[in-house]
Amino acid sequence: VNHLLGIKYLKEKDIQLIFETADHFKEVINRPIKKVPSLRDITIANLFFENSTRTKLSFELAEKRLSADVINFSSGQSSVKKGETLIDTVNNILSMKVDMVVMRHPNPGAGVFLSKHINASIINAGDGAHEHPTQALLDSYSIREKLGDVAGKKVVIVGDILHSRVALSNIFALQLQGAQVMVCGPKTLLPKFINELGVKVETNLLKALNWCDVANMLRVQNERMDISYFPSTREYTQQFGVNKELLDSLDKEITIMHPGPINRGVEITSDVADSKQSIILDQVQNGVAIRMAAIYLLASKIKQ
Ligand code: CP
């Protein structure tokens, strides 16, 4: 069975195939009739064990644009609350003739674990602080769209690297495509294994912004912390928040990204988030075409 569980399982040519397929679907969803009949014979279950706005709606829209049948599951309103296990939950859903599972789960490795116990393709829509492969794909696709190519570009990922599946998947995806990657954040929010990832590490935001072509701003994930890692939100914003004054002090115009949800006024000010340097909503728009491509390519393997 084929899955998309993480960028670390992909090769550079897989990413290029997803991008070329997404180029086609991006053209499709800009037509007056935004649908293709490709997956009329496929049923997909979207299983969300953790909150989501962008990823959940983007997957559902991608599936509907491909004419797949779609069912949506949120653990909060489900029999998980009565003690049903993950494996039982998913195998019960699959018994209703479901072909593919999209899953977001708070536990790192949940998708890999599930893949050993079910007979269906799985797309990881975010597993704890581990990976978020479709986010990294749409991020690189958006850099390619804005700057022409990912290879050779300098990308800094700023903020809470320790708790970020977006950071890890982006590091893997950007390096596969030949970009240079830097992480920038407070030392307390960098993982212990950061030096094993082949990235530059910087704790001075101004130096990081002067180095990069693209800055991907992350949210501090307070919900994944059981202790306070940094003295205060105000101090975080002073040292690691991006604002217009800071960007205006650079001698070049850099591209600003954010996976969302944004904490306006914390890691990014509104005048930056809503500026022409920001491609935040392009990222969200590209997510639909990227997810159509990922689903379509996996479904093609199911049909073989
Ligand atoms: N970027 C992202 O994963 O957003 P959601 O949590 O809203 O899906």
C-alpha cells in the first residue's frame, strides 16, 4: 500500500512530479467548472483527531474537485470519546468501502503506526510535532511560483522549531530541492537534534533576515508545552517578531510566509502579514492544487 506519511520518505523526483501534477490542477481550479471526474470511483475519509481550519477544508475541497466521495470525521464528536481505539475506529470506517485515509493526529508517528494495522493508503495531515508533508509541499510550491525555483534559495524558518511539524517537513523538502535552510528562534525552542539536520542556526532575527530570500514565520505552539519555554510573549515578539520597520531596514525585499494560523502582533504584525511581500494566502490557495495532486497520484496507484 502506498502512503504519504512524511517528506523524509520522498525523493526529489517525487516532489517534482507532485508539482507538475499540481500545475495541471491549478489550471483546472481556475476554470469556471472547477471539477474533474478523475476519482469518481474513490472514497476518502478525512480523520481529524486535532483541530484544523486550512488543512481540513483544503483536503475536502481537493477531494471534491477530483469528484471523490468524501466523509469527514472529527474525534471530538466521535466514539473515540467512549474509549474506541485508533485502529478500531479506522478499520470500522474502512469497512464501509473507504479507499484512502487523510489523518491529522496529535501523536508523532500516528500515521506510520496506523499504516502497519490497516489496508488503505494514508496521507499524513500533521502528526504532532513530527511531519506535515502537504504543508511543506505547498510551501515549496509557493516559493517556486513566487521566485521561479527553490534550488539555490535561502530560506529561514523563524520561531518555535521545537514543536513544529511544519519546520521539520520544510527542512526535508527544501534540502531535497537544493535550497539552503536556516532556523532562527530562542535556544529553548530549538530541538536538541537541530545540528544533525544540516541547517544553519541563528538566534539573531535581523542577521537571519539579512541572509535570507524567504522567511517562513511560525506560531509559538503553546498547546504543545507543559512548561513555559520562554519568559514572555512580549519578549518573544521583541526578539523574534517580524514587523514592517524591521523589513524596511533590510537592503532587499524578502518574501514572507506563514503556515497559519497567525497570531497577529506576536510573530508577525498585520502590516507585514497583509503586505505585498507576504504570500500567506497564496500558500493557502496552492494547498488545494497540491493536495489534489497528492491524492490523485496515490489513487492512481490504488487503481493499478
Ligand atoms: N497550516 C495548517 O496546518 O493550518 P490548520 O491547522 O488550520 O490546518
